[in-house]
Amino acid sequence: MLVIDEERIFEEIKRRKAKRVVMNAPDGLLNKVHNLSKKLERELGIEVIIVAEPSYGSCDTVDEEALKLNADVAFHIGHKISLPFLGKRTVFIDAYDDVSFKDVLEKALPLIKDFKRIGLCTISQHIHSLKEAKEFLEKMGKEVVIGKGKGQLLDGQIFGCEFYPVYSIKDEVDIFLFLGQSRFHAIGVALSTNKPTLMLDPYLKEVEDISPLVDERYKRAILSIYKALDAKNFGIIIGLKEGQLSLLRALQLKEKIKKFGRDVSLIALREVKDDRLLLFKDIEVFIQTACPRISLDDYHEKLVLSVPQAEALIALWEGKKIDDFLLKSHWL
Ligand code: SF4
């Protein structure tokens, strides 16, 4: 069960003498957040506004919405990062999962019997489970490595687009175990490190080798790059979400692509969806600098490349090899 760090919310409201706050969270937490908003209003006499737009990651903060809504604080719930605060108003609030990994770790043992050095990683709600998992595996005779955090990432933590703690130890381990029920993240670990990766699902108590999904994603990603080789008209999308805005990256890509005689238009969007993209009839290939997973995981009618795919496309135009285009600590 996910447990929101309510105590910290109460503390921050009192410390800041806040009168109005906004809160946002992933869909799975919205009902809990709704209940919490009622509690805050009742016990503290403040006004709470829930920003119910989809929230997929720590990039989905709502600092600007808080300003528009004249709120004193913006609580971003459920995506813990290494920083407690961001922007002018945003406070990151932890929501940890109290589910146990004991059973699924035991189930994984026969599958990792031939691997000596194990890399452990997870997402924010299970960070506290890394220590126990490490101790368990060490008792079973394994060497266990948890990569150091960097930037917004804590030790052993990954995002769907940032993998430094696993990338930095990929040569020290034989396999990665991802703790959590998220193929999305486990696939990211495997693609960014090129290592076998197992997903340990604590709810279903199942261990999943995600290699078939990884192969499919990789092939689809590389095929898109080759399909874009002869295109003449490109659209570079600048994501308007707070944590996704990367104007500089978009401008750099524009300059590079223009050097190869292509026409490039800049387009800004909050949500990168086909219904918006298909309005641009002359654009053959989109490159979006918002979230790499929109390109790598979703299906689109037109080609929609991520930043590493766009860089690989440019490398191909330059006559270089691109096999390792996703083998990176960061896909933005
Ligand atoms: S940019 Fe995409 S992958 Fe990265 S944190 Fe945001 S939603 Fe997740």
C-alpha cells in the first residue's frame, strides 16, 4: 500500500503559514490525495486545489499552476527525488510502498544462480527496500552493488529517462534486478546498460525476464531512425511541461539538422499526441525533446523520434555507426 508522507505536508504548511496549496500526483494516488485534501482543509482551515492533469514523473511539477492559482505551495506527491524543493513553490512529497520483496527475492534465487555480481535498482516508492534486498542477497552469497545517485537521482534510483546509478556500475555487475512492478522502468535499465535485467514484482510475486520486450523496443527504435534517413521536413517539439522544457536542446538539434539540408520547424506542445501532430501535414518526421519514452514506448502514425534517436540519425548522416545509441546514462 502506498503511504503518503502526510506529516511533512502538515509541517510545510505550518512553516510557510500557507493559506492555499495545490497538490498533484500520479493517477494511482489521486483518490488518496483527494482524501488528504479534505483532511487538510478540515484540520488546518486552508484551501486545497488538486491539479488533476496526468502526472507521469518528477518532470510533472506544477510550480507555474500554483502561481496562476495564487497558491503558496505546490506539493508534488509520489515522485521522490534527491532534492526536497524545486522551483519557487514546489515541495516533493514521498509516497512509499510498504509491500515486501521477501517472497519475490526468494523466487528470483534460482534464476540468478549463475550470476555472481548483482546490481540493484528501483523507483522512488521502493527506495527504502533496497537495503533489505541487498542484505538478503548478500546472505545468499551474492556480491551486490547499488549505484550512487547523481543529479535528482538517489542511490539505486532510476527514472524512465535517467539511469546514472545503473549506467555507472554496468561493468561491475552481471545482471540487474529491478525492484517494482514497472516493465517501463525495467526496460529502461536494460536498454541503457545492455545488461540482462529481471523485474521483481512484489505484488504478483513474479520474476520477469524483460529481454523480449527490450528487443522489441530496440528494434522499433532503430527502425524509426532508418525510416527517417531520407526525410526532408522535420518538426522539433519542445515540451511545455516544467520538467521537460528543453529549448536549448531543441535549438541545437535544429541547427545540426539544417546543416544536412533539411527543413526544420519548431513546435511547442504540452502533451505530445498524434491528434496534434497530424495537423502538420507537411512534416514527415517529428523529434520531441520532451520525454524520450513518448517515442520509444508509444505508437504514432508518423515518425516521432526521441533525442537519442535524433542524435543517432545525425550520426548516420555523418557516416558513423549507431549500435549503442541508447547505451547512455541519460536519454535527454
Ligand atoms: S521525462 Fe518521461 S521518463 Fe523522464 S521522468 Fe518525465 S515522464 Fe518519466
